[in-house]
Amino acid sequence: MLDLRFIRENTAAVRRAISDKQMPDALEKLDQLLLVDEEHRLLKRDLEEKQAERNANARLVGQLKREGADAGELMAAMAALSDEVKRLEDRERSLQTQLDALLLEVPNLPHASVPYGESEHDNVVAKEWGAKPTFAFEPRPHWELMTARGWVDFEVGVKVTGAGFPVFKGTGSRLVRAMRNYFLDRLAAAGYLEVVPPLMVNAASATATGQLPDKEGQMYEVTDGFFLIPTSEVPVTNVHRDEILAVEELPIKYTAFTPCFRREAGSHGKDVRGLNRVHQFDKVEMVQFCAPERSYEALEEMTRIAEGFLEELGLAYRRLLMCTGDLGFTQAKKYDLEVWSPGQARWLEVSSVSNMEAFQASRLRTRARPGGVTGKGKTEPVHTLNGSALAFPRTIAALVETYQDADGAVRVPEALREYLGVARLE
RNA sequence: GGAGAGGUGUCCGAGUGGUUUAAGGAGCACGCCUGGAAAGCGUGUGUGUGGGGAUACCUGCACCGAGGGUUCGAAUCCCUCCCUCUCCGCCA
């Protein structure tokens, strides 16, 4: 979240950012926040004054009693003050609760380099790589290719769970496993520490990374107050919640392979055909905690890593710089990578790399200082970033469509051969 | 799931209603000492938020797992929840 004092002192900039992000509801929250903040600050001064008086007198009572003197009169006089303190404390608590809730509703500011735009149509194509493949035959979409060979079974997924839960089988399943090892090996070599996080998180974690409040509808909520993770960003970023990191250890880089669960309510049509949009999918994620002055360097680095995978796999892609209107609530800057799907003649988003700056770190109460928790000096903010490298189903879709032969077999790009052990998926 | 014990600062650890502004120790930092170091001695050492002087200064308030309550006053008493440990049960 944004720092309350920052909001107070830069209200115009915050207002502007909210409207650039096309989040009108947040404007109302901001106005409420400023009102509550004003009342809260006034009340708190009054309260603290009375608390100080109460504390002093309570101490005096103790002293009188120790000396054997009669404290009855003072204690009686204290009752009224004490009631007043209690009343003010109740009010203060209520205002603090409101403040906390409202603060969670104010979105992050876009970075200065983010272009203005009202919607996804205004995103900027920052680069394109690779030639879209051409075919001597009509390329088929992945759902035809993969179901024909039994690599994925949508119908059995419907039976077992419901729509959007495809079942990978045989060669399809091995492809998933190969990609998992391929991505993780490369990321480990790039200095990312591999972790296997929980697939369910509590509300505190979901709040810290920004899924709550308001976006609970996008997650599956299970019993005991847990949520299935929509991305491993949530559990992995929360690893350092409530911690003071050592500046010397930054940047801290993690990678994780996990399934991701998304309700995707309201999606329909060609968007959800085949593997385009499913409720459960695998993804390898990168997460980074770094010094503020390095975070935009890190954003480029992480984006390059994700692009490197697509280049190694020989898949045509483009990088989009997201405009203000398509930035998420927590994000200051974001790149999306879209891979070309020849069988569908459209772009598919396979990666999203974002810099949250200090926004998540503030919700996480993660900060840094030389020497870490036992170190000296003031704590400093850290920046958090995350990015997919890559989302599996769409990458698989683009891969089989790109490398399909007329007979429906699929050539295996060089990078994956050592992991699959074959040059062609028959 | 049942029974019991327990959660105190970076760590260990005292503390069952009032000189605790959280004892003491360890660690860490700085200083003294030393040829240099160790030992020794001294000083300092949390987070958050507000006020004042506004670099390293002073000061209010809150925080002893979390949240409520009792009281003039709560780490200490009561309630709810979370977590850890031991034993039992169940179990991949």
C-alpha cells in the first residue's frame, strides 16, 4: 500500500494515478481515507495526552500505596479520566480499522515511463521477436492436435472436475514435466532459489500481495479460511512478510513451479477454447526482492529471462508495455509477453512481469537495513517484482501449433530435447 | 481429533496486579585498554506512529503470539482465536 503520509502530501498525484488507472471506485475510497485520516489524527493527539495523564496518575497511585498513604481519593478522581480514555480508545480503534481498510483500497502509482491508456487496446508493442511460422498446409489449433494424439483430454477433465480442468496424458504429461525441469534448471543457473510453496494461503498472505480485499472472486476459497493460490507469487512473496531483510543479501531471487487456480468467472467463447484459459494451470514463477534503485533493472532482467525461454524454444513473440489502464492494482509497471499461436492466428499471453515497487512490501511489512534484523540504522523500503517464466498451457499450445507437421506430429525444439529425450512427438 | 505444557526484545531467559521507563546474560556496534588482538572495563543496542528542535537530538503513545475484557493501573487476572512442544488416537 501507499504510505499514508505520502498520500496526504501528494494527494493530487495519487488522484491522478487512480484516474489514469481507470479505477474510479478508488477515488471515493481516497476521499473517505483523507477524511478519516484527519479525524483520526486529531483524536489521537487528544487521546495520547489523556493516556499520558492516566499513566502518570496510575504510577502515582502505586507510589502512594507503597508509601502506605491513602490513594482512594486519587483513584476515584481517575475513574472519570479512565472512562474518557476508554471512550477515546474505542473511537480511535474504529477509525484505525477504517483507515487500514481504506488504505488497502488505494492502488499503486504507475511509473513515469508507463504510457497513458484506457484499456488493453492502448498497450504498446515494445518489441517483436521471431517470424510467424508459415505452413504448406492449414495449421491446426492445439486442441485438435493434442486431443487427436491423446496428449490432453478435456472431456475427462469435465467429468472429474468440470470445464477448464484439462487432463494431460502420456506425451502431453511428459511435455509438462520436461518444461518444468527445463525452466527450473535455467532459473537455478540464473541465481533463483527454487522453492516448493504451499498451494493454499491464508487471508493475511492474500491481502499482503493484493488479492484481498476485492479480488476474492478470482480465487477459489476453501475451508479453514484458506485460498487456493492464483499464482505462486502469493506464497513466495509472503515468505518474507513481517521481516527486516539484510541489505547485503539483496537481491533475493526465488523461483517456484506450482499449479495456479483461477475461477475466471465470466470468461467464454474463443478465449476459453482448449488450453487458452483454464481454471488450473502450471506455471514457473520468478519473484525478486531488491533495492529500490535496482528494481527497474530487475524488471528488464526478469523480462529478458522470460523472453530467453521463448527465443530458445523458437516461438515468435511480442513484448507489450502495459498502459496505465491495463495495469493491475498493485503494479507500477508491467510487461506482458504474448506468443504467436499459428493454429489460432492470434497472440496468447504467456508471461507477465511486474514491478510493484514498495507497494506489496509495505503491505507485507518487509523492509531492509544493513545487517538485517539485528542491524543498525533506519529501515529502508524494498521493492518486489514477479514474473512468469512461463505459463504452461499456452506455451504448450503455441509450441505444438508452431512445430506441427502435416501428419500432426510435433517437432521438439532443441532446448527441450534433452528433457524429452526425443526430437519428435508422434 | 483428545489430554497436558507453553508462546516475553536478534537469541537465551527472569518476571502471577504498581520503582519494569521489560531484570540479567549472550550477540552486535562504538570507545577505553593493547605493539596488535583476546580478555577486561564503559556506553549503546527493537518496531510502529505522533510532536518539537529538524544530520547523529529530545519527547508522547502503542506494542511481551493475535484480538477483546476486568482494573485507577495488566507481560502478569478473565474470554476467544492462532501457533509450538509432549503423550494418545488417526494417517500418506
